[in-house]
Amino acid sequence: MAESVELPTRLGILPFRNKVLLPGAIIRIRCTSPSSVKLVEQELWQREEKGLIGILPVRDAADAATVDPVVSQGVGTDSGERSSRVQVGASDSHRLDGKNQQEVIHWHSRGVAARALHLSRGVEKPSGRVTYVVVLEGLCRFNVQELSTRGTYYTARISPLEMTKTEMEQVEQDPDFVSLSRQFKATATELISVLEQKQKTGGRTKVLLETVPVHKLADIFVASFEISFEEQLSMLDSVDLKVRLSKATELVDRHLQSIHVAEKITQKVEGQLSKSQKEFLLRQQMRAIKEELGDNDDDEDDVVGLERKMQSSGMPSNIWKHAQRELRRLKKMQPQQPGYTSSRVYLDLLADLPWQKASEEYELDLRAAKERLDSDHYGLTKVKQRIIEYLAVRKLKPDARGPVLCFVGPPGVGKTSLASSIAAALGRKFIRISLGGVKDEADIRGHRRTYIGSMPGRLIDGLKRVAVCNPVMLLDEIDKTGSDVRGDPASALLEVLDPEQNKTFNDHYLNVPFDLSKVIFVATANRVQPIPPPLLDRMEVIELPGYTPEEKLKIAMHHLIPRVLDQHGLNSEFLRIPEAMVKLVIQGYTREAGVRNLERNLAALSRAAAVRVAEQEQAVSLSKDVQSLASPLLENRLADGAELEMEVIPMGVNNHEISSTFKIASPLTVDEDMLEKVLGPPKFDDKEAAERVATPGVSVGLVWTAFGGEVQFVEATAMGGKGELHLTGQLGDVIKESAQIALTWVRARARDLNLSTAEAANLLEGRDVHIHFPAGAVPKDGPSAGVTLVTALVSLFSQRRVRADTAMTGEMTLRGLVLPVGGVKDKVLAAHRCGIKRVILPERNLKDLTEVPSAVLSGLEIILAKRMEDVLEQAFEGGCPWRQHSKL
């Protein structure tokens, strides 16, 4: 404990920023600034035990903004180690001249003399800067009379403020002082007892109460509390012992009361907790503290915010009652309980769903909608007409429950973009839900909330994301849903797409009915066959067949080429693709129903052009370039005649100016040489059919696939054997049966067709027949190859070649009748793409030719066949001269 010391008339001053050292208190500081290091070295280190310094509080500028006079000085303190701006009172003003004259310090007029209990010196590496760690003990108060500098640190002429022994004896006889002393000791004793119970300590503190004078005890106790800087200064300024004791008693009592409040809060919290709820202790303490302070603001409670959000969501009354029950359950739960998060997520979903919020539809303008469809899609006249009819009904009766449109067609024909155009014409939001590969019913209806990781179905989740109850929802790839032990998504869609049922669609996760009747559903599919009949019955199928070469040319010139050039940073000034070259790409490099491969090939040409433009080295005058770019950076760099290695284009330069920067001598025009260099040799040609049917036993058929119509060659050959039929080409059961029917029919009509004599009536005697469908990696099935198989077998046995310009399709019966088939439009378009001139179709498919574009029909000869003999008559050059007679 500090004893009375005799203070010198001048002390070195160490400023404390926003901190006060009271007599009897001990503090550890680290001195790193030049001024504080110099002070410690000269006043403490060199004088050892006799060294004394003065600790003088200083204020921050923001805290002392109301004080008028200021002193402009530079100072480094032990707590900051850098110059800073502070302010000082008028009685302590002092001005110094120096380079840090703008720095302002506000000194307090009273301080505390301190001595070093421990002093250690260190050197920082690699800078070599000397630092000191000092443990200081406050001794007694002093008053600053004059402040000056000694080298880099401050000194002050001081006068002591401590009482003499005689004055102290007089004060101790004062009844008021005696009363205050007793009150302080009683409060301090109570505080020590409480602390002893909480921390099992307090023995040393009780010794202080018995041995240290009461006026020094006041400083020691207050120094151990966390109080504000202003209260510390007030305690420092309390020279009068009675005032000091009064303030100390007040502070000790306040600290004691805060301990009592904390104990009360702890007891209240612990009384509410069971053994299984100990982990909630901190959160309960926070709540109890808010209650004690009256600061329990429900507006900031997230549960209350969730409730307000649910109230404003516009949910129906029956659902609101269900949500209220769930909310009351949530309020009774703790956030750490297992079911809290799932309940909270569920209520968030209820609040986020658009129960009443709908998009404001535009006033339908059919003419504008038609123009929009024409600008986005070339051709597809019947499809666009059906969409216009659909929009017209919506205009006359906005709440009409129209059919669910299902666009069926090969990839790349514009099914998805048509649905987007419908949403744009109606002014509604558009959302796409992909059903390809979905095998779990929960993807449609959602998971039940009893499962871990449960979530709503894709429909409800999509409505949450789009935030309106009347979007245009595209169910993409509806034909590619599967089924397994987890359910059948296609069956779940029956409720979704039925206008009579989707008003009360029940998602398993949501567990309350949701109205889907305002949603406009549009579906897409590549094939109709995989769609279950009950689901197909709820949709209106609109077929989108492939494009003709003429349509592809128009699409490429008006849509694909501008888009591809823009995607590659080019324009018509860099690359020109003539129509003749686009035709060559269509005929020689792409045989597809859509235009995706065509777009890929055009993109390959654009990439080749982009490489040439990027590598183009054109000698351009540097000064001209600088003026056109108007870049100050370039002007500075080129002022000394330096070479320009990179042109910096300012943000304000438009595309035209950027294009002129890379301008080439002439635009790159695509020709046949460039096509072959970039895309390779042509993949298809019109001579393929002639080459394939150059030998007997080969015929040309037409088949339908998910990617549109295709030309399918059928090859047949005979060899020595036991009269067996061999089939290859990854064939399905139906097409295998068609091959067996074809062979049976040919064997039964062998003599009628002059394929055998009376002596050798059995065509298969001593030989086997092998029928192969090329492209063996592609699965094949269906009945439409019946006439093609018969033609190949007749060609084999008669050793006559089939006409190379003729393709055929049709199912045949065992009696030789030609039955109608599907996909006629796609098949005819495929024949047209492959350069076929004649197409043999079943007579009953005549009605389907109305869907084929007239431009295609004008370039083909369509032959209708009712019986198999009609097909054979047209399939061979010069008819069928070897047929002597027919009894059919």
C-alpha cells in the first residue's frame, strides 16, 4: 500500500487517454511512442526506486467538443502510440510550435503521482525500437500549475493536494465524516461478503478494511469498478474527504445493487429451467435482463415479425386458423428444440405463398400477340393460330378454364419459347418446371413433414419463387417422367391438370388446400406414347413437326445468324454468311427436325471468324487511334513516342468505336472452302440412297423418332442354312413380328410374284435369310416398317433393285393390306431433307398430307397404296413385270 511521499515541484507527465489512475490503484502499461519511452527512460529507468512521474488524464476531441480554448500540440500516449487530436480546458492551455501544430490535446487540471513497481525494457525486431512495460502504482493527487516540455515529453510544475497530518486529525473529528466513514465501511463490508459467497474470496479485502485509512479505501474500491471516464474524473477531483467518501459510497452501493439484480435474474432463470434445458441458460438470461430493464420489444421479435407477415399474406380463413395453431405451438418451443426449425420453415412457407397476389394482366391485344409470335417464331402457322384462339377466349372470358396445351415435337422446334411467348402476351410471370427424369411422387405433391429433410413439391416451390398465384407454368418434358416404388409422378399430375380438382390441390408438405385454378399450365413433350392415357386426356396436344429446309433457311437468316454473331462479339462487318452457304450447311451438315445443330454449326463458323479478328494485326496510326479513343491515359503513355502494346478502351466507348478499333480490311465471307475447313467434309449427301440400294435386297423406309422423322434402310441377304430368319439392329418385339409377317407373306405369294417355280416352291429351302437395320446402336421398334421389309425381301429373291428415289412407310397385314401409320408429316419432311423424290404412303393416310407444307409436297411425288401389290408396283423400276398373276 502506498505511503505518504514528498512530491518534487516538477514532474514528468505521462498522458492517459480517457483513463484515470487513482491513488492506491495499480495499472500495467506498455510504452512504445518516442515521447513516452523517453519519459520512462529518464524519469524512472535512470532514477530506479526514486523515480516518480505524473499521470494526467486527457480527453478525446469528440468528448471535449464543448470546451472553448484549445492547445494545438502533437502527443503520443501509452495507450495510442500515435499522434491524435484532443482538447484542453482554459486553465491548462499551453501552445507549442512544431510540425504537428494542428493536433489538439485537452488536459485535465489534476493528476496523480505514480511510482514504478516493476519496469522491464525490450527491443522490437527488426526495427530496433525500444519499448518499456511498466507497472505503476498511484500515490497521491496533485494540481497542475504550469505545463511545459522537456525534449520530447511533457513536464509540469505541480502543487500537492493531500492533507497534512494535523488537517487529517481535524477532519476525523468531524461527525459528518465519521458518519460517512461508517456508512462506507458497512456498504463495503456487505459487498465483500457477497463477493466472498460468489467467488469464495475476500480475505485480503477484509484486511484492507481493517488496516487502510478510510479515505484511501474509497479510491481503492472505486478504482476496481468499471465506471465511466466522467465518473473517474469526478472521483479524481474529489479532494474534500467527505465528498470523496460520499461518491465512493454511492458507487459501491450501485455495484452492490447490480450484483443483487444479477442474482435475482439468475434465480428467476434457473427456476424456469429443468435439467434437460441447461443449454438454454444464456438465452433465458437475456430475456430476463430485458424484462428487468423494461426493454422487451416485441416488434424486434422474429416470431412477431413472422406473425405480421402471415397476417399480410392474404391466406383464406380456414388456412389462417391452421397457421395460428401452428404459430402458437411455435411460441411455446425453444429455438434449440428439434421441431422448432421445421415448424419455423413451414410457417415461413405459408407466409411466402401467393394466396391472393396475382399479376396484373395486360389488356389483350391479339394483333400485338400475333406480331410477337411471328417475330419470335418463323412458320408454325397452325400452332400460332391455335395460340391466338386460346388468347381470344381468354380475352372474352378471363376466368375461363381453358384446356391445358401440350406442345409435342422433336427437340429444337421452339416448344419452350412458345410457352414463354404466351406468358409475355398475357402479361403474366413465367416459370419453368422440368419433369425430365422425375420418378418420385413427392416431387409433385411434396414430402410429408414427418420426414427429415422434407420439402414442398416443385409446383408449390415454383409458386413461392414466382410470388404470384396466376403465372404461366411450363411443365417441361412431361413425357419423361418415370415411376418406381416411390410413386408415379404422372398420376399425381392428374389432379394438377384437372380444372375441377386443382382448385383444392393438396401438397403433402403444405397439408392445406391451395388453389391452382388461376395458373395457366403449358406442357411440352417429345413423344405422346409415353404419356399415360388419363393424363393425355386432360391436355390438348398440339404437334410441332420439324422445319422444312426453306423454313430453316429463313430462321437462320433472320434469327440464328444475328444471335450467334452477337454472342461471339461480331457483326456483319466482320462475318458474312451468304444464303447459299447456309443451304449447304442445312443439306450437308444437319439433318434434324429442329435447328439446334444448325445453330451449333453457325457458332463454329463464328468462332473461327472471332479467332481471325482477334489475331488480326493491322498497322494503324497511333495518333489516330488515340484521338478516336479519347483516352488521357494513352496520350500520356505515347507522349514520349513509346510503342503501344495494349489499347485501353474507356468505358464510354460504344460498340461502333470498339469495332473500329479492331477493324479489318474486309469482312470475312464464308465460302465452301471455309465450310470444309471449319466443319469438315459434308456429313450427308443426296447420293446416299442411290449408293445403298445399288444391290438387290435393300429398300428405303421412313420411321418416326423423338427427334423427328428419319430415313431407315433395310437390308436383306440370303445364305446357305436351314430356312431360319435372323434379325439384327437392336429391334423391338413389334418390328420383329413385322419381319416375320413380311417373310410369311412373301413365301405365301412366291409363285404369284414369280419368285419360285412349282418344283422349288419353298423359298427358304437350304438357305437362311438375314435382315438387318443399320445404325445398330439405336433401338428400333414399331409396325410401320412392314411394307419396307416386304420390298427388301422381294428385291432379294428376285435380284431386282429397288428405286433409289423412292421411300415408303406403312403397316401390312398377313393378307397384304397396307394399314395407316402415324408421324406422316415428320416422315415426309425427313424424305424431303434426304433428297427422296417419291414417297409411298398408305391410302388411309391421305388426310394427314394436309399438314405437310405445300412447298414440300410440290417437290415430292406422293403415291398411295391400298395393298402390298400396289407398293411393289411402284417400288421397282418399270413396275413389277415378273408378276404373272395374283389371286388376291
